[in-house]
Amino acid sequence: MDYKTRTKIAVILIEDRVAVDSDVIILGWVRTIRVSKNVAFVEVNDGSCMKNIQGVIEQPENLPVLDKITTGASVRMQGRLVASQGKGQKYEIEVKSLLLVGEADTSYPIQTKRHSFEFLREIAHLRPRTNTFGAVNRVRSKIAYAIHKFYQDKGFYYIHTPLISASDCEGAGDLFHITTFDLDNIPRKDGQIDWHEDFFGDETYLTVSGQLEGELLATALGDIYTFGPTFRAENSNTSRHASEFWMIEPEMAWAELDDNMDLAEEFLKYLFRFALEECADDMEFFGRWVDKELHRTLEGVITAEFERCSYTEAITLLEKAKQKFEFPVKWGVDMQSEHERYLTEKIFKKPVILYDYPEEIKSFYMRVNDDGRTVRAMDVLVPKVGEIIGGSQREERYDVLKARMEKKGIKNLDNYYWYLDIRRWGSVPHAGFGLGFDRALMYITGMANIRDVTPFPRVPNWAKF
RNA sequence: UCCCCUGUAGCUCAGUCGGUAGAGCAGCUGACUGUUAAUCAGCGGGUCGCUGGUUCGAGCCCAGCCGGGGGAGCCA
């Protein structure tokens, strides 16, 4: 059987680059088949696009293999591309040859009907063959590409920060330990675990962020971005949290908070527009079946000028609001998602960038304002989700940073000598932010659960496949 | 981790007052059809999440455990 020659369905149905009457070979999986005495229809999908192509067989009795061709089977279909006689598709294939490559018996779990996302999660090895998950994975790939294109076109360098980290205080959540110790026989010294005996001669973790290393590269290359996996051992059981997820973290030298805001706004708009323009077919599917408001929501972000509002102003606005909140509002408290969503959905009705948060509720590395009470942090809030980006201008003054780290109770400051060193020699103002890739994808596709935009999600109690 | 909901056929679900189970879809067989969530007829299909308790009798009531969903917190 010849697998080398084939025409992808997207080339026929999306790009419309194949002339009628051409001979084509399709390699793909049968989505559904209808056989009757005088005519049979086989719908094949090859993953190149949302759409199936329909093969028409005029004399089914001459093709006994049709008995074995069932939903889920892989086939090689050869024939002439013709304008369809039926409704619902522009082209179809007059089948000359139909070969069964891999049969699918009746236990194939994906049926020609709607399945719940919960069920499909349990068969994550097969769900990419469904319409929804085919679309999710295609868009995921395109958006990953768009991220690189956006930054590369701006002259940012893509850097790889380590996934294995020895700093236990990068700021966020619980960490996964990594070790080569025999867990039944862990070396101890004076009652304590003796990490010197471990693989790296030190206690190590999976990283929770590439930011600190990103700063090191930004203060040499100028503008950089990271795009890679991160790991959090938080016992979070929500639709928005995964234990392993991908994050984009740009970092710019010679930049202050307003530059950071400009970049974040431009970046989000670029990604959303890219999805609408480059994934039109898949996006149309999401708009029809997953979230009817999707296009309006994304267009709203693309066309809006993001509101910029200080934390202090936002608190004042929330205090004046008639809305009753579960968590009371008061200067100094961290913003709850109900507050964030009220600001972006009710007060401004568009994306909002909040900035200058109280020093006490934000991380050690954020630049302290002249008032001494606030730091140059920013969160980008969007309707329907709330916070989608978090970032800051970094503290570039050595003494101020060191004092703040001590104040925040960071032990073993010596472990961070390298982070402080870039402030000792040739320090520059710099700023950056983090965007959760999977969360951005949720926003773009309208999918409500992070487990359904990640091909093989890792969450508490689930690391299958 | 906390609060609420939930677990019955391959899938989605119903199951009344406690009397050992039913539908639609899928599958199989046949008929029919330029069909496209095809249609029509027939057939097969169950450790009611697990363990224990109450009861003459438990899918149903009680307890514990396990799984799933939604919300909250933490965050991206």
C-alpha cells in the first residue's frame, strides 16, 4: 500500500487548491459511514482540518471491504474529486479504491454522537480524534507558533530556563521535589535528610517559574521571552489549575511598568486576532458548539483600549459599588476574583490593567514606589475570566531589593547571590510578566476546563497517559 | 484544602412510598434511502462505584471509603 502520496483534506476543503477531476488519495480515519444497496457514503477525517471529506461509492456490492469499514477505522481512499451532488459539502470523492488500513471493532468508544467532556477525559488517548479536541490541538499548535512569531518579530530572544531548580522560594505555591534517593532508605545526618548525598548534591525541585533566570538573560540580551512548562504541587482542584502547565514570560531590560503594560496589551490582542484569522474554521466550530459569545468576547478585547487603573482607584470604585461582595473590600486586601470580574465586566466593560498594588501582598522582586506602600505590580483582567496576566517592574536597586527580601523573611539570602549580583554591576530598570498558555487557550477556544485544552493534563490524582 | 452536587447498560440519563431494573442513542441482523445526528423493524446487552449496617426484603435508607463535576482559596 502506498502511504507516500496523499492529499491532505485541508488542501482540498480549506485552501481549495485541488482542481475538480483531479485524482486524489486520502489517508484518514472514518468518522461515519452509511451503506445502502445502491450507494454508500464514507466520511473521512485526516486531522488536517475540522472538515471531513465524503467518499461516494456507487456500487457498494462490488466493495466487500465496506463491511469491515466502521467508525474509527483507518483507510486509504483514492478517487476523483468532484463537485458534490448533495447538500452540505462543496466537494466529494468518487471512490475508485478504498482500502482498510486498520480496522476498528465495535468496542471503539467514540460514537457518532455528542460525548461529555468528562467522559472524553478518561479516554484522552483517543479524544484527539473528535471534532472538539482536534480543533483544540490544532489551535494550540497555531497559538504556540503565534507566540514565537510575535516575540521574534519584535527582536526578543527565546531562552530556555531550567526546569530543575534549587531555589525553594521563587514565590509561588508548593513545589515537587526531585530526587534519586531510594525512598525506603533516605540518607540522614543528625536526623535531617542529607541532601548532599542526592544527585545534585543539593535539595532540588521542579521549577515554578523561569522569571528569575529570565531576568539574568534580559540584563544581557535586552529583550527575552521564555515559553516552557512549569510545575506546581498545589492541591488545587479547579477548572483553571493544572499541576503541569506552560507559561510565557517576556522580560525587557530598559523598561518600566508602562512599557510592560503596552507589551501585555499588544500581545493579547495579537494572539486573539491570530486565532480568529489563522484558525477560522476551528474558531467557527468553537463559536457554534462551545461558546456562542466567543467571537464577541474576543473581538471585544481586540478592539478595546485597555483601561489602566491603579489598585487604590480600583478599591475606591469597588467601595462605591452597590454590589455586595462575599469578601469585603478595603485598601490593603488582595483582590478577589469577584472583585476583578466586577471591575472588568461591570465597571469598565473591557479589559483592565490594575497596577501599583500594596507592597505587603506582592512578591519581593517588585519595584517599590516612592510612596513606600505600593509596588510596581500589574494584573491584566479580562471579562469572563478575571486575571489573565500578572507581572511587574522589577526592583533594580540592590539595597532596596536586599532589604525587601530580608523583610519578606527569605532565608538563605546567599542562595540568591546571583539574583542580587545583576543589581551590583550594570543594573538597569527591567520589567516582565507571565501569561499562562493553557489559560490563554481556554479564553481563545471558549473551553471552560484547563483539562480540556491540555492534551494530557496533570492534576491532583491524575497523571494518566 | 473547604462547601455543594453526583456515581444505574458502551454513552447520556430515568427509576415514584424500600418489593432484586428501564428509555434514548450506540452495537448487531434485516429493509429502505444522494445520504450527511439518515429512517424503519427486530435482537443482544447490568457485580446499580466499593465496604459494612438497618430491614423479611436495599438502586432507593444510614456510615465509611473511592471516583467525577461545580464553586471557593492559592495562582498562571
